[in-house]
Amino acid sequence: MEKIVGTLESVVAKKNHHRLKECAKVDMSSWRTPSTSLVVSSDIFGRDKDKEKIIKLLLDDTPHAKSPVIPIVGMGGIGKTTLAQLVYNDEQVQQKFNVKAWVCVGEVFDVLKVTKTVVEKATSASCNMNDLDSVQQRLRTEVTGKKFLVVLDDMWTNHYDDWKTFLIPFQCGSQGGKILVTTRIDAVASMVKTIPAHNLSLLNDEQCWLVFANHAFSASESRDRLALEKVGRKIVEKCKGLPLAAQSLGGLLRTKDNIRDWKDVLMSEIWEFSEDECRILPALRISYHYLPSYLKRCFVYCSLYPKNYEFDKDELVLLWMAEDLLQQPKSGSILEEVGYRYFNDLAARSFFQPSKNGYKDSFVMHDLMHDLATFCGEKFFVRISEHEKVAQHDTKTRHLSYDVNDNYSVLKMLEACESLSHLRTLYQIKKKFYGEHKEGIDPCCLLAQLKRLRVLPFQSFEIDILPDSIGELIHLRYLNLSGTLIVTLPESMSNLYNLQTLKLAECEKLKKLPSNMQNLVNLRHLDIEGTDLEEMPKKMSKLKDLQILSYYIAGKHEENGIGELGELTHLHGSFCLKNLENVKNSGEASNARMDEKIHLNDIDLTWSSFEESEVCDSQSEKDVLDKLHPHKDLKKLYMCGYRGTMFPDWLGQSSYHNMTELYLSGCRNCLVLPSLGQLPSLERLVITDFNKVKKIGGSFYKGDGTHQHQETPFRSLKSLQFFSLSCWEEWESYECDDDDDAPFPQIEKLSIWNCPKLRGDLPTFLPSLKSLYIRGCEELGCYLPRAPTIFLMEILGKQEARMRDLPLSLQLLRIEGKQLVDSLFEAMTHTQPTSLIQLQISECSSAISFPGDSLPPLLQDLRIYNCKNVEFPMQYQQHHSLESLYIYNSCDSLTFFALPVFPNLLFLRIERCENLTSLEVSHSQSLRELWIEECPKLVNITRLPASLRELRISECGLLGEDIERKNPHIWPSISHIPYIKVNGNLIDNDSTS
């Protein structure tokens, strides 16, 4: 106790020494005027659909056990209150509800105060009661049996107990009541909602312009509106769809007559306006004010990035961690999880928004939020590219970023570093580019100036040697050398005992890590993806805090062997274990404790390639793999180069209930595939390069060795791929009573490639199959599976497979071989392929023709290769769907081709049609490309259509010679074509230049 008192007295003494004073709580009332229910609807633009949706919810009379609560959520200034006002004053809403109350809640949700306000609004009289019970009794009386609407505007706190207490009077006898809540915070919306929240989106540019113009221009405008509007629309672009920004800037310019004033606003940043002039920043600053202090620091740190930057959540969390912005985690959690929680909290408060690029963990910050971060960061955070006089910047600067793609920015960064010795962050803003390296950085000079750095990215700089002085940066927490030309790292790096993140991804020349890596006891992330290390440093087991390790190479010696992984129990994400041939026995494998690494989602087990003559102890290999079994929650497993003849039982056990993806490759000694049919969640299975498997039998479907009840085999599988099973001969069918118990009920994709000995049957019925690929299976002679929902079928190579029927769902069909093409044309005589869009047939010698001498009705793309006896359908009725036609060494009976039959054809290629003598294309209004090759009897083409943009003629005898000589009998009919190529030579066309 005395020690604690002494510490407190010391803190008080320091406070007095520095003349620190207690500050009163910030008065937020000056930043925000309390809202009212009144609104001028003619001043609102772009919210009609939102209004209709909310009104529909309010007018819905579906009975509910509790009063429905509808949250409207969005960032500050987006128009939540305005939308609530529009709805509240709508005529249908006014008629619907007997009792209405509008309450501006604000920072504190005081149950008594809010309830009294509702009572006063409902009764149009003051409420003098000051105990909650009396007020709630009065409110219950007012709403019982009545239809009420209560709007709680601008709600900030998510205290669940207070909220439940507030709701009690509405749940005691009232009928048909609704509560509308507006908030900036997702957590508040989640707490109050009984139906999904309505997320308010930003306006588009035109809607934003209408808001701006409504406030910038008066009805009796005397200014030069046309000139002002041109600048005004550019100002609106800065608003990025935020209505408050458009309204404030429009109001600011309402009295400005000079276009120069408008241009000044265009060139100014939001924080440069006074709060009297512009209310944007104060409105956003309220959101910042209500942030906990730890989130404020994280938010301001984002000012280092430029506008429109796409934030990578994982990367940002590592930087926050390096800057010590994350609070220590509670038991059972880790620092990274604290960072993710911070990020999600900021996103829930609209400080971040999901990027539109589609990536799950990519986010952007609204420009005006970015302005707020820059304003709050003041002189401590500086972006070089946006400040020309950086060398003279305030010595308070602690965090500096620069644009690595801008040589000027790099130069100014180097100048700035000469006077910023206290810098903690030197961050590289970098577009994603690969294979390029920037010059102009002398790491020796830079490191000598910046001894206090915590964050240092050097990725993609032309650096092949890192100086020993890197070891003097003892405060360094984050070092990124990804994509550099580094060959080795200096041993002095082992002095960086505070280092948390070391990124070496794509350092393709790097062969070795520092030998004393074990000294980096605080290291949490070691990214060596894309490197080609020869071995791992010794004693990696001492890095007990490692969360991310791209891969580990099992060494031949104990100090860098697989046993060093045993202590690394906190590994997360994906992990690859290489060179498993160096593991001598199951005891060594057991020391890796792979089953205890419960945070790994993906594991890759890899053995190096081996010679056929190399002798392997199959039982020993199996025992080693048995001891490498991962934890039961694993999601993805990749195994390459396993040398045993049999797999251990764990691989197919149903207890691996979360495994969704399994990839088995290059297991060249294996005689039997593992039993995988009972993996309950398996969605993708790839089996490739199994050279000794001859039969896939019943054990593949169900024999998982657990003696449990057998479910439908492969019940969740969606994709099954077999590649290069050189000895595979038979795929044994699964015995079941009816189709409902058949394996693969959900399979959507089946691929079988380069299995030259496969014969016999394939699965007979695949109800969910969407795509089927078979290639290089010469012995296959069975019927293809029945697949009523199939979309794409591609069967190529010499084989004798056949089609039972033609599924009506089929849209893309590419087949090869006499048997298959014959069976297709036979099937088309019974079933019209009404959905077929693309058809490719090849390698068929049969004399066959399209049924009814017509093409499938929706066919857009037809390709015929090496089918000399196929009759091409020159039907009399037009075929409007066909857009592309390619005939190669086929249709010997085709002597005349008339394009009018295909009025919408865009691309025509005819090659090696030996009997073609006439080509009629003059009436086409659509043809863009015409290719004719090796058609010796075609001597003339005339009156080519005006739509044609490209003509290619090759090895067509006199026809090609006449075009090259620009023969007057033929040249006038083709001279309008911009691109003409004959026998590989581009023909100069003066008329199109």
C-alpha cells in the first residue's frame, strides 16, 4: 500500500511541475443543435426509396409479440434525422398513429428523462413526476390500446438494461405501436432492432448536387450560374455523397458572388473552414468525441494514408500493435484479436466502410472522415506527398508516410528525415505492384538518422544488403522487406528483441535467416511466403509468441528439426511443413505436437520429390504421418509427395467435421486412396499424380475406421477432381437402394484428366452436377452420368463415352470423338437442346446432320473441327441467335455459304473447307470479322458488308493474290475494311487512313 501511495504522490508532483490542470468536460451542445420533428420536404433530395421502405414498415399491421423497433443507421451527416423527419411527417403516418412523440436522445440515454419527454409529447402537457415508476405508469396509460409512433433520434449508448426498462410501458397492453431509432453506431442498432436495421447509403453525385444547389442558389438568382455551377459540381465531388457536406458548403457559398471564392472553397480542406462557416467537421467530430481514447489513437493513425486508400485490416492491426496502440488482452485472447475488435468497432461506427472491390477484408474511409483524422492528427502525423516543405516540419512529427511511387515524395522524405530524429513511423504508401524495384534509398544513411523507429517498411526497394546498423534500431517493432533483392540478413538483426513483425515475402534471393533468430523473443509474425530458404535457424522453439509462420523446413538435426515446432502452439492461419522426408521416425513427428496447434485453419504437409529407385519404409512413413495428425477443427489440408503405400486412419475420420478442402498430390507409392466419404463438411477434393492406384473401391466412400453409423458418402462435396492417375482402371460404383442414398448428392463439378487406363462406369446419377470435364481418358467407353441440372460439359480426347440423353439445362457443350458426337445427334432427334448457347464438336467421321436441318434455337457459338462428313445446316429460315461460327477441316459437302441465314453473325472463320466455292455475305449488317484459310476453290468474294472491320485471308490461292495486287475486279468491294491481312502480310489501305 505504501508503494502505491508513493507512486500516486509522484504522479501528482509531476502534474504540478508541468502545471497540468483538470479540464471541464467538453460541452457538445455547441457542436450540435437538438433536432426537432419539423422538416421542409422540398429541401430533401435522393431519399424517396428510403422513405418508402421505412413507411412500408411503419404501416405494416402484422401482429408482433413486442413493439417493433426500426433502426436507421449510418455515418454522421448522412441524413438519418432527415429521413426520420420525412417519415414522421408523412400524411399516411400521421393518419395511422394516434400517439406520436419525437425525442432527441443525445449522448446519455437517461430512462427517466426520455420517458418523461415521450409522456409530454403524447399528452401535449408537462410532466412534473420525477420517479420512474410513476412516469412509466402514466406512459402505459397513454399508449394502451392505441397506435403510437416514437422516434428516438441520435441515440449513442447501448446499455441493454436501460433499454429494456424503457420498453416496458410499450409492452403492457399497447397495440400497433412502432419505435424508430436513428444512430451512428451498429452496436446500438443491433441492441434495439426487432427487424433488420436500415443502413442509409451515400447520395450519388447528381442527388448531392441537388442538395448543394438548393442551398447555394436562390430562386431569384442574379449571379452567373453557369460559371458557378461548373465549379460547384467539382465541389460536390469532394462531398463524396454526404448530404450534410453538400448542404454546408452550399450555404457557405450562397452569398459568394465571385467565382474566385468558389474556387477557393474547391481548393481548401474541410478543416480550414471556421465552425461558424461550415458545420461539417463539428458534426463528424461528435463521432470522434464519443470514441474511447484507445479508438481515437487508432483512428488518427489512419491519417498517414491518402484518401481513397484501401485498408488491409490485417496490415493495419499489425501497425497499431507496433505503435503500442492496443490494450493488453484479457486472458484467452491475443493482441491481434484486440486489434480486430478495435477495427470492427470503428467500422461499426462508420469510420470505415467496406470497399467496393469485393475483397472481404478491404475497407475505405470516407474522404470527410479522412479529413477529420488529418485534423485530429495535427503535426504529429504527416503525409509527405501532401506537404512540400516537409524538411522544415515541426519537430513534433512522430509519424511520417510517403508515396513510394512518387520520386518527388521519396526525395522529400529523405530530406525530412534529416531533421526528424524522433520519428517513430516511416511508412511506405505503396500500390500493389510486383517485380519492380525502386532506387534512391541508402539504408545506411537512413538508419543512422532514425534510431527511434518502431515501423519501417522497405518493401520493393532495390536493396540487396541490409547494413549491420539495423541492429541498433532496438525499438523497432515492424520491419517489412518484402520483394527486395536481399540475399542474407545481418546477424545484428538478432538484437531487435522488440520486433513483432518481420515480413520477407517474395524475397526470392533470400536463402538464409540470421542464425540467432531465437533471440527475437517478441516476434509474432514471420512472413517468408515466396522465399526459397535452404533451412531454418536453430532453436526456433524459443519464439513462443509466434502467431504467423508461413512455413517450416524440417531439418536433419535436432536443433532445427521438426521437434522445434512443439513449443509453437499459438500459430494461426495457414502453415506449411516442408521436407518431411527428414523426419526419421514417429517419435520425432510426435514432438511437433501438430494436434495442439488448434488455431491453424490450413495445413500443408510436403515431402520433397524422390527418385523411383529410392527405397522407402512404407510402415515408417505411415507412422510418421499418423503422428502429424492435425487438430479436429482444421478446415483445409494439402498433402504433397507422401511416400507411404497406405494412409493412416485419421485422414478420413468423420471427427474432422470442419474440413472443407482436401488436396492430395504426388503420393506416387500409394496403392489405395484414403477413406474420405464420411468427412461431413468436405466441399472440394483434388487427387492428382497417384501413379499406383488401380481401383477406387467401396472403402473410398465409407470405411473411415470409426465403426460409426455411415451417412450418405460425400454428402457435402461440390467439386471432385482427378488428375494424372496413370494406372487407374476402375471406379467401382457404390451400392445403394435408391438415388436418395447415392454418393455425391451435392457435387457441382467433376473433372477427370489424363487417366488413360480408366474404363468401366462413372457414377450413374449426379443430381446437382453443373459442369463435367473429361480429357485424356482414351479407354473410357461408358455412358456419361445422368445430370438433370448440368450447365457445361467438356469431353475431349480419344475416348468412346456416350450420352444417354440431352439435359435441357445444358448451355455449353464441347465434345470430341465419333461415339460421343453420334450419341449427341441421336439425342437431339428426341430432345431439342433449348438452352444450348455454345456447341463444339470435333473428330467425328460419321455422316451426320443436324436434326431438322436447323441449329438449336438459342445457339450463339458453333465450332466444328475435323468432322468432314457433317452436313452443315443451311436452313431456309433465319437463325437469329448465332454470333460466332468456326468451321475447320469439316463439312466437305459445303460448297456455298450464305450469310443472310445468320443475320446477327459477328465472327466467321472458315478453314480447310476444300469444296467451298462461293461465299455470300453482302446482306449482312452485323459481321465484324471474317477469316478464310486454306480454301483453294474459293476464288472470289464480292460486296463485303460495310460492318466488316477485319479481313484475314491465308493460303487461298488466287483470291489472296488478287487482294495483295489490289485487283480492280475485287479491291473496290473490300477497300473499306480497316484491317486486311493476307498470308500474314498487312495490306496497306489508303482509303481508311
